[in-house]
Amino acid sequence: MPLRKEAIMQINEICDRYKNEPSPLMLVLADVQREYGYIPLEVQEIISKNLNIPVSEIYGVVTFYSLFSLKPKGRYVIGVCIGTACYVKGGQNVLDKFSELLNIKVGQTTEDGLFTLDGLRCIGACGIAPALTINGKVYPRVKLSDVQRIINEYKNKQME
């Protein structure tokens, strides 16, 4: 589905906002990601034309940094830390349990668009490992027995 004219205008405005910066790409991508939730190829092409940066370079940045996404994310993004401290304390098992209960793999979104599951390299919460974040809220010392309760917490928010 092609982008609406309003969306193209807004992306152009974001690019114009940072044109005079020495390195505008990360600023533009961050604003576009915040605005739309993801940065598909057609948006990268618009940014490329505006900033005179090859699409290949933009794609490389978008796919390198975990804060950017090529696909829309769910309403709740579950980021399970699997950095060294969290991994040693069971972070991978927690990630696997979310994957099992939500019936999605890392990087995927549930069919209802409610949850996206991400494995993160480090969230800087080593002292409370294993940890995870959901839309910025940190959950410390997560046990396998906590996973279903956490999922239910967010599913119940939908019914309120």
C-alpha cells in the first residue's frame, strides 16, 4: 500500500528539520520511528532523496540498531535481556517462555498486533537480572513462573 500524501509530507518535514545537522540520519530515523513505529523501504527511499544518502546506507543503519524496525511492532514490545548477566541468570529461558506462550519467535508480532517479542543484548540492569522491559517499564528478576502473569497483565489492559 503506497504512503499517503500526508505521511510523505510529514517525513519531508522531519528531514527538513535536521538538514543542517552534520549527521542528520540518526535524528531523522529516530523521529520517523517514533512517529510511525517502523521504517519500511519506501520511507527509507524518501529519506534518501531528502538527505542525499544512499538507501543502502540507511537500510544498514535501520537493520543494525535494535531501536529501529522494518515492520510495525505490536502495541506492547517485550524486550527480554539476554546479555551476559541476564543470560547466566536465565534470561534465555524467560525469552523462550514468552515465545512459547505467545506462539511467536523473536522479532515477530502476535497476529492480534498486541505483542512483539525482542531479545536485547543488554539493558543495563545487570544487578536485577534477568530483566525485561515492556514499553519502557522494567521487570526485575523475572522467573519463568512470572511470564504468564505478565502477559495477562497486558491482555487485561485491553479489556479496560
